[in-house]
Amino acid sequence: MHPGLPSALTCSCSLTSDLPTPQAIEPQAIVQQAPAPSRMQMPQGNPLLLSHTLQELLARDTVQVELIPEKKGLFLKHVEYEVSSQRFKSSVYRRYNDFVVFQEMLLHKFPYRMVPALPPKRMLGADREFIEARRRALKRFVNLVARHPLFSEDVVLKLFLSFSGSDVQNKLKESAQCVGDEFLNCKLATRAKDFLPADIQAQFAISRELIRNIYNSFHKLRDR
């Protein structure tokens, strides 16, 4: 054995013993020490907060949108869809333009809410792949509306899903124009300011600063 080996081991052990021993930290302690995210302090009993679960919204209705194989129209051919609702136990035929008027009436009655978007309309040269993609998008649109807490209770939705007459667009327009928009008929509209969070201005300032930082970071990455 090399004569200097024991002294080297002793030196190494002494250096190791002088090092501080790290303290074990439980995962729960890390969670407790982490700062809580900043959130708006909403007033208790706020009727503007959604009180439905996802499963409750999904159970409101399931709407099927199926493509009718034969194109309709004497001169200008157009595609029709069979729209079936479990809730209303109905099956009606709708054109793309019927969906457009339906969405316009929702925007008219609910100008302060996010009405789902419609897929684009292609006038000429619509291939089979485009038509199928639009059918799926229309199905997604109408199911989002049918499961919305407020849209699902409106007469416009019931007309669109159950009216079997030939003038569904006129019926939709008449039903929407008679009552005006939601703000004129909502009992909570006159007390809207009472439901704003107390720290809303501070939260707006934080959000503006965050957006500004993201915007600046994006430009730095772009200019590299």
C-alpha cells in the first residue's frame, strides 16, 4: 500500500465532514411555500359565475349533423344537412345559409357573449374533403350553442332545431327582432357594476404589463 494513501483518505473525510448537510424538505412544504397565483377576488354569491359542471352542460343536448347525399336546387345546387336533436326529439333539414342566419340572430340577441364561429363558405369548387370538414365544423358549432347555459334556453335555438317549415330564416329573424338584445331584458344589467371584483383595476394593470412583456419577448425572438 502507498504510504501517502491513509493521509489522503483522512484529508478527504475531514473535508467531507466540514460540508453542511442539506436539510430534507417535504413536498408539502414546497407547495405551502410557493406563492399563490394572483386571482380576482370575486364577490360571494355572484350570479355571473357559471354554476354548471361540464357533465351537466354536455347532457343538455347532443345534436347530429349529417350530410344529405343529393344536392338540392333546380339551377344553383346547394348542400343540405339533416340536423337531429336528442333534446327536442326533432330532425330538420338545414342549408349552410340557415346556419349563417342562426348565428347572426345569436349575435344580435347576445352581443356581449362569445358566439361560436362558423366554418367558411366556399362558393365554387367545393370538393368532398372540404364539404366533410365543414359538416364536422357545423356539428361542433351547433353543439356548442345547444350546450351553452343561456343559448340553450333561447327560443332561437328551439326554432332552428325543431321548426320544419320552409321559411326558417324569416322565423329566426322575427323571433330575434321582437325582443331586442340581452342587455335590454336582463335583470342583472342594471346591477352589473355591483358584481365587478374589487381589485379589477389592479388586475388589469398586471394583465397589461404581462401582455407588454410577452409582446416585447416575441419581437426580440423575431428580430434574431
